[in-house]
Amino acid sequence: MINLLPDSEKKELIKIEKEKIQIIILVLLNFFLICLILLSLFLNIYFNSQLRTKQSLIESLKEFEKDKEFEKEIEEINEELVKINNFFQEKVYYSEVLKEIIEALPKDAHLDRFSFSENKASLDGFILSREDLLIFQERLQERFQEVNFPPLNWVERKNINFFVTFLI
């Protein structure tokens, strides 16, 4: 193909062509910049949402840690309460023991001395007859464990000073 246009028009056509190329390049560059800006906005939104999610997780973990601390405190308090409860459960009420002994004691007998050491008790007293002493021994054995009357208690028939030990 032969170009029959004058030189000035040829230059003008080349110039228009160059301007078209420049416009296309500028449009593409603008498009690229707009895409880059949109991408940066999208990434900003995405990372902010991720950050908020992580912060909420951290907050919930802190709450969880607080809950664990409260659980630990509750367990410690429960252990203390169990110790206190065990202390009161193991405690011997000597008034109840004295009541049991007095109920077991025959009518004409009396106690001279009464002592406790840990869970063991000992009694000294006076009783009129061996039969009353035997009744007293049987009643004590019904109420307490390891009732021990020494053989010296059984020597006399009447007016007996007795001694007895037993576990509470």
C-alpha cells in the first residue's frame, strides 16, 4: 500500500497515533492505580477485621483465665471448708460422753475422777456391789469400745473403788 498523503498530514497522523497510545497507556495506568487503591482498601478492611477478631479472642481468653482463677479460689475455699467440716465432725463432745456415762452408772454409784486424753477416757469411782459393777461394765460395753476393767476391781464384793478405761 502506498501512502499518498503529504508529509504534514503524515506527521499529523503519527502524532494522533502517539496521542492515542499515550491515552491508552494513561487509561491503563489509571486503571492499575484504581485497582491498587481498591486492593489496599480491601486489605485494610480485611486486616482490621482480623485484628478485631484476634482482640475479641484475647479478651475471651482473659475472661477464661479469670474464670480459671475464680475456679482455683473456689477449690481452695472448698478445701478449707472440708477441713473445717472434718474438724467439727471429728471433734468429741465431752458433754455427750458424760451423759452416756451417767446413764450407764448404777443408782448408788458415784464418780470420783473423770479424765480424757485424745479419744481415750478413764474413770475412778465408788460402787456398792460387784453385781452393780458388772451391770455398769455391760452398759459401758454397749456404748463404748475397748472397755477395760482391771482385775483389781473384782477383788472386793462390796464397797468397791473401781477404775475403768475405754475408747470414745
